[in-house]
Amino acid sequence: MNASETLQRKIRSAIPLSDAMQFGIESLDMDAIEVKAPLPPNVNIHGTGFAGSIYSIAVLTGWALCTHILESLEIDAELVVAKAEIRHRAPVTGDLRCHTSVSAGDREQFLRGIRDKGKGRLALTIEVGDEPAAVLQATYWAISRA
């Protein structure tokens, strides 16, 4: 099992909502992640993506990237979403697809904060869809357990 399959399994078993949404990691590395969830379990009364599902999968996308970075470097930290705000631009009419990336500099600043101060902050922009249909601005904090 590769890193994305392991992380996907971890998230889906620990967060029941993600399993119900059929959260899936499409691609993953230290700089970027792309996830998807099919539309049918995440549909609203209009036949488009349910806003709560869009928000949830976007937050999970950023959380998954941060978790991957921490686990890859064997950093034992508690990860939380400190703030997240979404802006919907257009209806999501197909599968919910999210992606985000982090620059090497921002990732290193995040990790330096954890190492030097016991906590690090990473702000991410998560896009939903190609246009994008929605954009989530989220701040994640990692607090060292060591």
C-alpha cells in the first residue's frame, strides 16, 4: 500500500463522514494533493454539490496534505484546523475535486515553527473544481506532542 492509500484509509476510518462522502486521494506528494468524492453521495436538492460536503472535502484536502508532510518526516504533532472560510463561485455539477499545494518555503516555515517553538502554522488555498467552483482559505496548526 502506498502513502496515499494509507492516508486515505486512515482518514476514512477515523472520520466517518469522509467515508460516507467517499473521500479519495487521487495524487499526493510533499508539495501537493488532489482528492475527489463522487457527486451522488454529496448531492443537494438541486442535483449539484451540497455546500456542506464541498466545505468538508476541501478542509480534509488541506488536512490530508499537512498530515502527509508531518508523517513523512516522522513529526509527532496534533493537527487542527484553526480557521477556514469558503467562497462559492459556481455550482459543482460533477464529482467534487479539490486540490492544493504548498511552496517549499511555506512548508519549511511550517516545519521550523514546530521544531523551534513546538507549533507551526500553514495557510492553504484549496480549490474545488476547475474554474474553481469554490475556494477555501484555511489555516492549519500543528502542535508538537514531543
